Amino acid sequence: MLSISFIRENRDLVLSGLKKKRLKEADALIEEVISLDNKRKKTQKERDDVQFTANSEAKKIGTLIKEGNISQAEGAKKKAGALKSEVQELESLVGDIEEELKLLLYKIPNIPHQKVPEGSSADDNIEIFREGDISFFEDKNLLPHWDLLKKYDLADFDLGNKVTGAGFPFYKGKGAKLQRGLIQFFLDQAEQEGYLEIQPPILINEESGYATGQLPDKEGQMYHLQNENYYLIPTAEVPITNMLRKETVREEEIPLKFCGYTPCFRREAGSWGANVRGLNRLHQFDKVEIVEIHKPEESYEALERMSEYIEGLIRKLELPFRKLLLCGGDISFNAALCYDMEVYSGAQKRWLEVSSVSNFESYQANRMNLKYKDKSGKSHLAHTLNGSGLALPRIVAAILENGQTKEGISIPEVLVDYCGFKTIS
């Protein structure tokens, strides 16, 4: 989250950034934050003043007793006691105000980097480049992946709906092997890139959700276990980043690079229509995530390297793709700058997002109190970054649709050893 000191010292910058993110109540929210912080400071001063008076009265008691002024000493005791009670009341009030202020700060998104363009929706994102000849698919009468999954018995949505509900498919035979092969391929590639593999829990507590910014922003999109007050993770970013919550690492330990495979769970409330058909949007899906921790001065170079790494994965899968710079109205709550990678769906004739690579700067680190200590012993907030490396459903959709031949579906060469087959037929 943004610190109150940063908001006070950079009010115009913060307001400009929040408006770029299309936060309608930006002015009122910042005004409320500053007003509440003023109230906190005033109450703290009242508490400190009363505490000073209480301490002064307490010091008088011993002197008065030594001087034989017992009645005055008793009066001082009563006054000190009353002041002590007042201090406790004010202390409790300060705590309540600080909690209210923290919850208010949680509602303020990260401000975007100056590189982030203006815009209100995905239509305003900037295409940086694209690779691959999508004109190849224009005159092809290709089957969409949901028909291919059924034709080759690779996945069963009806069975998933029977056992769980819509958006929870069963993968079968070569469909299951393709999933497993992709996961292992992505993990192996990440290891070669220097990422430490982590197998995290897929349930998190409430504190973890607040620490990385899923709560309260995405509460409606997460599955919640009410009895235990746990949440099913929307991405491995959440538990992996939370490994470092309330930690201070040494400067020489940075950068920290982690990867992890998990199933991911998203309610995706209100998602309907052709664009979410088949594998385009699921409530449960598999993903390999990459997470990095950096010093502030190095984080944007790291973001570019992470982006290039993801681009390399897509190239190895032989899929046409493009890279987008997200505009202010489309960038996530936590991110300061974000790139999206989209692969082209030959049958659907549209682009499918398969990865977001984001720099959160110190926003998450401030929420979770993640710091590093430099050689002089001074502590600083770290920068956190993450990216999908990669999310499986739309990658599988594109592989199936784009790989259609007369003999069946051709599998990218890099996956053959992982899957154990060259063709799905």
C-alpha cells in the first residue's frame, strides 16, 4: 500500500496516478485519509500530554510522603490513577484510528509508473510488438478448441459440471498428458533461468490475502472457506510472496527468484458469453508463476528480463503472440507497470491473454513489511515482481487450434519429449 507519508509529500502525484487508474473517488479518498491521519496525530498528542502529566503526578507521590503530606499524596495518587485511565482510553482510541486508517489505505491502489499510458479499458492498451504470421489462419476453417477437446476425448466439461460445476473440467488421456508436459516444461525452463522451485500451499489465511493485495480488492473473486477463514489461491504469487512477509533480508541475498506450479481458483463472477467458452476462462486452472524480489533501482531492468523470458517460452511453443503495455484503466490494483502477453487463436480469430508480468514496486512490500538491509545496516522496502510463466488453459487452446493438420493435432517440437507423443489423432 502507499504510505501516509508518501501520500502527504506527493499528494498531486498520487491524485494524478489514481485518476489515471480511473479511481472515481480519488479526491475524496485522499482527503479522508489525510483527515483521519490528522485525527490520529491529534489523539496521539493528547495521549502523550496526558501521559506526561500522569508521570509528573506519579513522581510527586514519593516526595509528598517523605515530607509527611499524606493527604496531598493520596490526592496525587487519585489524580495519577485517573490520568492513567485516560491514557489507556486514548491509547485504545489511537489503535482504533490506526486500524481504520490502515483499512482506508488498503482501498487505495498503487499509482502507475509514468510509462503507463492513459486509457480506460483494454482497447487503449499499447501493442509493443507482435511475432508470427496470423494471416496464415485467415482462410483456414479450423475447429475451435472446445470441439477439438470433444473430438479427441481430451477433456470433459459435462463430467466436470456433474462432479463440481461449470468451469471445472476433467482432462483425459493425451489432454492430461499435455497438461502435465506443459507444467514440467515450464518448471524446467524456470530452473534453467535461475528460479528456485517452490511448492506452496493452495490455501492462504486472511493476512496473506491482505499482504499481497488480493484483499479487499478481489474478495469477490476468491473462493472462501468460511469455517477456517481460509481462501483458495488465485495464483501462486500469493503464497510465494508471502513467504517473505514480515522478513528483512540482507542486501547480498537480493535478487530472490522463485517459481511454483499450483492449481489456481477464481470465481470469475459475472463472466459470460463466447469469450469465456471452453478453456478461455475457468474456475480452476493450472499455472506456473515466477516471482522476484529486487532493490528499487534494479526492479525495472528485472521486469524487462522477466518479460523477455516469457516471450522466449511462447516462441519455443511456436505460437504467434503479441506484447502489450497496459493502460491506466486496465492495469491491476497492485501494479505500477504491467505487460500482457497474448497468443493468437487460429480458430477463434482473436488474441488470448496467457501472461501478465508486473512490477508492484514497494506497494506489496509496504503492506507485508518486506525489507532488505543494506551494508550500512539501514532497512529499505524491497520491490516485488511477478509473472505467469505460463498459464495453461489458453496456451492449450492455442496449441490445439493452431496445430490442426489432416493427420490430427501437431504438438510443438519442444513438448514432444515431455508429452510422449508428436500428434493427437
